Amino acid sequence: MSPMPVDAAPRTTPEYAESGLGEGWEPAVLLGATLLLLCFGLVNLYSASAFLAQRQELPDTFYVLRQAVGAVVGIVLLVGVSRVPHRWWRTLAWPLIVGVWATLVFMILPWTHALAPEINGARRWLHLGVAVQPSEFAKLAIIIWTAHLAVKKQGTFRSLSQGLLPFLIIWGLLLLPILLQPDLSTAFVIGVLGALVVFAAGARIGHFVFLGVMLAPLALAQLGSGFRQDRMLAFQDLAGHTSTAGYQVHQSLIALGSGGLAGVGFGEGRQKFGFLPEPHNDFIFSMIGEEWGLLGVFFLFALYLVIVLVGFRVARYAPDLFGQLLAIGVTSLIALHAVLHMGVGLGLLPPTGLSLPLVSYGRSNLLVTLVGVGMLMGVARGSPELSASRARRRVPA
């Protein structure tokens, strides 16, 4: 990666191209790969959810139509966000983090059950006519806020008390209500995203090692109690827990193994008929592997790889440090979700309950992902390096 660009406030408002995509191939490729994933996801969501909807006495298109509405809203937001100069997000860093924190605290208060009811033992959704998962929006908020403060703290990262400690305080305040929902997986993802952005900004690795040692007892205590302990035991010995805590992963591996090279055919998968829990969400990757086979899995992986590689290219040529950190954070968000989701489906990780970006059912995650892609496009459109390389390619030999 090239040296960090100097972060300096522009003297004039950036003038972007009249086109919503800008001039070059980076925003266009990001949008193209995103739309391909979105369409592929909607097709597979219908196959994975039709039987589930009918069993709940709903139309077979219930889940896919709701997801499609979310996709339309998300695409509108993507286009709008892509036209916003990325530096404007710095002015929203504190309002976003405070607003998300206040919403998360509101959800766990004893007298807010009417708006944030307990579902499957957790209070993760806010019902405001539609169900919203605020912790998903916390992921973008933590990226924006951390990138903003990291730019201001460039001269103090060598000091633990003045460099990393302010980040830890705000991260802790944000993660506490998420842990109390409880939602350990989302708290883990948010913590990792914050750490990645700060590390990319120049924080000392020794501070993270120290922090990891300090937090290890707490993490072990969380993983060694209740259903999490059962999942860890099943992860270590899946064969001995195929009918208990390891049931989901066992059925996931059966689905993937049944797919072979080219799959059993679209709509022909059997694991969605009550064998594999959450086939439209937590384990939709396994359904894709069963119906589309290894070729479908490679296609899915290739699309994510395109988004991640172009995202990091945008980060490399960002016009300033904030843009670079913003692009790194958003790209890492998409990559982390995809890797963790597929890792669970392959039995390489214990179940986390994380969505597969742009594919799994879940409109909050869908909106966050599409807005994140819009932010990446906004950074790319404001990059003088990418504009210069495009101009050079247009000059005739």
C-alpha cells in the first residue's frame, strides 16, 4: 500500500463528474458486482424461503418481496450516497455515533419491550412499523467515527493513554448495550472493524497485543458459558454433537456435499425442507452450495473478491487519510461478513448468526451494505490519482 495521503480540508467543494458513476472503471465495477450479487441473492432467497413461508401460512414470495423492497430503497440510497463527497461524513461522525448509542441503550431498557420485544432470547430489533436492527447501523457508525478521530490523533498514536484509550472508551460504550441484547457476534465484528481502522491509521501493534491479553479472560468467560459453550464443544467435536449443538453445521455440510460440482439444480435442494434451520439467512451459503454446486460457490466467491480488491484499490488511491480509512473500514465490513458466514457454512467456524452480504434475508444488513458500497464509490469519484490514471488512458498513443 502506498504511503498514507495527507489529510487536508479542501479549499473548494469537490466537483464530481455529472454522471452518478463518475468517469472510471472502479465505481462501475463496484456497482456491477454489487448488482450481480443482489440479483443472485434474490433468486436464491426465493428458493430458500418459499417452503418456510408456506409453512408459516404466508405467500411463497413473502420473504423475497420484502427483501426486494429493501433492495430498491438501498439502491436509491447507494446512488445518493455515491454523490456525496466523502469528507462530509466527518461532520456526521459524532451525531451518528451518539444517535446509534442512544438507540441501542433505548432498546435494552426495561420499559421498552413494546418497541424492542425479546425474540429468540435477544432484544435486537426495533419495531417502528418495520423491524430495524440498529446494531447493523452501528457498524457504519463505528467506521466513520473511528476514521474521523484517527485522523485527528495522528500525532498521539505512540501513547496508549492519549492515542488508543479515547477509542476504547467510545467503543466500549457502544459495545456494552449490544452485548446486553445479547449479540456477541455483532459486538465482535464492530470491535474488529474499529481495530482495523485504527491499525491502518498507524496505531502500535503492541497496544493491541496488550489489549488482547487484558480482554482474553472476559472473552473466554463469554465463550465458556450457556449455549456458546455448547457451540464451542460442538465445533471441537462435530461428530459427537450432530443432533444437538452441532446440528446446524452438520446439516450445512450435508447440503454442501450434496451439491457436487454443478449442484442438484435450482429449487431442487432438500435441506430447506425443514432440515437446515434459517436456510434463507444464517445458512443461505449452504443452500447455494447444494443447488448450484462448487461452480456456484466459486461464482459467489469471485464477486466478493472483486468488491474487496476494488475496495482496497480505492483505499490505496484515496485523496486523503480519512477517505483511505473509510474505504478500508467499509471493504473490511463486507469481507469480514462474507468470510465469517461462509466459514460457518463450511464448518471452519462455530455458528455466528451473521448475514451473507447482499444475499441473506435481512433488510438492515442489506441497507448498510448498499450504503457502504455507495461510500466506496464516493471515495473513488473524489480520488485525483484515479482520475489522473483514467486521463492517461484516454490520451491517444
